[in-house]
Amino acid sequence: MGALITSTARVEGPAPEAVIARDIIKRAAYVTPAFLLVAGLIWGMNGAFSAAYGLAIVVSNFALAAALLTWSANISAGLMMGAALFGYLIRLALIFTAIWLVRDAAWVVMLPLGLTIIIAHLGLLFWEMKFISASLAFPALKPSAVSKESSAQ
Amino acid sequence: MSILAQATEVVVDKATAQAIAGATNAGMAYGLAAIGPGIGIGYLVGQSVQAMARQPEAAGMVRTTMFLGIAFTEALALIGFVVFILLKFV
């Protein structure tokens, strides 16, 4: 009975996934020039295009994951579990399709595309995790609207 | 055994055999790499929902760490996927 209540209950409270995804997208915008520059220097113009495509895939993946979890958590915890698992499969399939569609395109170089996906995904995650760990460990240091207002005065 | 090997040589040339082996290995790499993260995400989300049910006031923190955990676990599948595309297309 307890399990039934657990799985059908709506997850209350604000959705941190959306905030994290927005944060990651913002950080991705900061590092995009660096990725394009490195890929462009090593693999040329096509490498830069491939790196940009890889970054777009990573960012879309985060955004889609956050959107799915936020939407499903508003309905029920059970649906959130389903959305997390099937979302994982769906997102892998979407990434596969996104690469399959452009595999023969003239501007695609697979090595920078693949490397960008891995490095950007892990790099952005570690960057965000560092920020979140600091916020959780030292909540007083977490930037908030109140502290911004007080510092502006 | 040698007759079988000779028959295989006659039917499938070296390039085709390499292509078949490459595709099989790439598919295996992708498929096997997706199993572990699937189990991991299932376990992670299940435990997170349990934690949220036990302590609803900590739901925000649990969801934050859950989302990061899912993304980290998914990185394993992405690495397998990149190995797949490099084996298949490069």
C-alpha cells in the first residue's frame, strides 16, 4: 500500500532540473567558442561545424531530460520513474538518429563530433556539479535574488 | 574445420568479412554500453523516489542530485555510443 501511495503521489515543490539545465546551457554558450576554435584548428572548418553539431546534441539532450522529468514529476512519482528510464532510451535513439541523418554529409567529421559529445557532456556536468556541491555544502554562499538586491543597495 | 574455413573464404572476401566484423563489434559496443547505464538509472531513480517519499521536505535536493546522477550515468552510454560511431563510420 505504501508503495502505491509513493508511486502515484505528485512530487511537490519547485523543479530543480529546469534550473540545472538552464545553467548548463548557459555554461555551454560560454565554452562553445573554445570548442569551435580547437576543432577548427585541428580538423578545419568541417571540424568546427561538427563540434557545433555535437554541442547542439549535448545541450538538447540536457534540455529534453530536464523537460521530461519536470513534466512527469508534476503528474506522479511513478511517471517520473518511467520518464527517466524511457526518456533515457528515447534520448539515446534521438542522438543516434541525429548522427545517422548527417553521417554522409560533407561537413561532418566523426572524430571531433564524437569527442565533443563526450568532453562537453562530462565537462559541463562536472562544472555544474562543482557549483551545486558548493551550494549544497555552503548554502550561505549560494547567490540568491535577496543577496543580489542587498549588494545593489 | 579446414573445409569450413575454405568454404568461408570462397563465399566471403576479406573486405566484406572485415565490414561484417566491424558492424558486429560496433553494435555489440553500443548495445553492451547501454545496458549498464539502464540498470544504473533505474536503480538511481527508484532510490530517489523512495527518498522523496520518506522525506518530502528534501525532495528538491534529492531531485537535484538525481538529475546529475542520471546525466553522469548516461555519460557511460554516450561513451559507448561514440565508440560505436567511430568504429562504424571512421
